[in-house]
Amino acid sequence: MGSPTVIQKYNEDELPAYTPMPWSLKEIRAAIPAKFFVRDTRRGLLYFARDLLLATVAWSLASYIDPLFKHSSTRQALSPVVAEVSRWAAWGVYWWFQGLIFTGIWVIGHECGHGAFSDHKWVNDIIGFVTHSFLWTPYFSWKISHHRHHSNHASMERDEVYVPKTRSDLGLPAHHEGLDYEELLGDTPIYTLYMLIRQQVLAFPAYLLFNVSGQKTYPKWTNHFDPNSILFTKAQRNAVIMSNLGIGAMVWGVSYSSSIWGASEVTKFYGIPWLCVSHWFIMITYLHHTDPIMPHYRGKEWNFQRGAAATVDRPVLGWQGRFLLHDVAHFHVIHHFFPKMPFYHGPEATQHLKAFIGDHYVTSDVPAFKALWNNYNKCQFVEDEGDVLFYRDKKGQAIRRPADEYRVTSKTQ
């Protein structure tokens, strides 16, 4: 007979202790060679042109799918059923790659929003406005709030997005040994999967329209389309209106295209790839900013560099992520430290960053979809008190704790 399985009782004191980084941003920047901060407009334009070429080639190839598999000779050679299955399989391949190509184009717009694409503001804003409007992102409005996110990342009081829910937000009573977390937080796997899919499809539009997952201190109807929103200053009003005009042009463009070629054709060639953009964008950013190993901060314990380090590099989709997504997932930590650094310097600059900050640099090679499922279940809430915080799961358990000098001894941390 085998020996009985011993289940170890959860003990917070035995968790790995975390001490926030001590360095200043100036010290960290000094460790990165100056050449990696140089922006090359020509090089950026070549990447952009490559993306446009790839999108055009994919679109052109897709135009042959229906004629080929609906042709009588094809259906006779393969049989009607096999031809139909093959037709939709071909569309699936198109949606996969065009979705990634479109996401790469969105990343170019993101670079423009940070001023990392070019030294010339007008180049950044023209390309950023066109690319983001094409992909249903209000360029100037999102640029403004996204800058605030970078300036305040991992701050419970000031960050703009992916702000953790607290114990009280979920209506959980103060921690005690007898609390049945499974009863309070437990969901069936099917329901959890439904909520996760809903997040992947709707989270970005919901954030833009309703501030979902954004800063909880904002008024109820906060959104990215109201020029008078709390997100913007009076000086930014015209930029918000311009962003709205870009989205309005897309409403007209899609409506007009649908009237000529039909809604189904517009959906197949453009609509579904755009949904893939929304999925990839949310998946990548969620995994960058939501992980049980990463801290969040309150009050005096937060500073810019600590917030920048509270992100995770992930090799999402391997070579496809590197080539088609411009390394946006692979080298995100360096981007949070230095948002104006061009993406093509990310790989080399990351090596210098890693050498300087050591264990404060975090990367994970857990497959992306597995990490998405795990983190969605493990990252439920943080405590209401304490200045260095870690996510707790559906059992109320963390995988890391603040070092003793940062701990709130009267509570769980």
C-alpha cells in the first residue's frame, strides 16, 4: 500500500516574501545603453508598410476562398460536404492570420500614441489616428488615458485599467479561518469559461464605453467618447472630438461597404479579424498586468519604477507573436519602464534591464491560453488594507506575501 497523501495546510507566513525594488528610475535608465532610445522613422515606416502588405496579401487570397470551394468542379472532386468544410477551414486560417496582422497594425498605432514610432509628432499622430480608427479605437482619447495608465501602473488609487477588486468590492467579510470562499466565489467551470470568453470579446469595447475594469473612483458613466468626461481636461476636448470623428468615419465606411458588398462579406473579410484584434489585445494586456505573482501598491509604497516592474513578459504565440505582433507580448516590461523606446529595441534593452534589476524582472513561459485560464481563476481580489498587495484566489489564498516590514499584521497580510 502507498503512503497516504498529506495535504499541507495553507500558511501565509511560509509564502515567499517580496520586497519592493529600491532603485530610482534614473539608476535603471543609466543601465540601458543610449542607442536603444533612438527612434528611427524610416525603420518604423518599413514595419508599417510590411504590415499593410501582409494584410493586403491575406485579403486578396481570401477573395479566392468562396469561388474556389463553391465551384462545381471542386465540389465534385471533394464532395459537397468536404468542400464546405474545407471552405470554412480556409476562412478560419484567414481569420487567424489576418487577426494577428491587424493586431500588429494596432500595435503600430500604440507605438505612435507613445511617441515611440517617430521623432516627429505629426507622423505619430497621423499614422496612429488612421490605424486605430480603422480598428475602432478612439486614438487621441485612448492615448490620453493610456498615458495615465503608464504613469500610474499598479497603483490602486490611480491606475486606469486592470485595477484589482478588493475584498469589500466583492462583499466578502473580513478574513477569518471559517470563511467558506468556495461558497462565496466558486463557479462551475462552464460558467467561468463563459465569463472568460465574454471578457475576451467585450472587455475592450466595455472599457471604452463604460470604464469596465477601470478606476472605481470615476463617476458611473465615465467613457472615452464624452469630451467632458473626467478622463480629459478642457484642453483635450478637441482631441476627443477628433477621435470621435474617426470612429464616425468607420461607422459610415462599414455601413457603406455593407450596402455594396453585403454585411456577410464585410463580416468575413473585416469584422471577424477585428474581433480577433479585440481578443488578442485583451488577452495580452490582461496577462501582462494580472498575475498572482505581481504586486499592486497603495500610498507611499508606489512609485513609477515599482509599477513598471509589476508586469510580466510572455512569449505569446512564439514566432507569430514576435513577427506579427512586433514583440508586444514578449518584451512588455521594458516598455513600461520606457514607453518611448521603439519596440524593435525591446529584445536587447530587456537583457540590460534584466541584468540590472535581477529577480524584479519577471517572465513566464506558461502557454498563453493556460495562463489566461489560471490567472482568471487565481486573481480574484486583494485586501482592503496594506500598501503592498497580492491577488488571492477563490480560496482566499495568495502565492506570495509582502516582506515583514510591509505587512499588515492584524490582517491576512
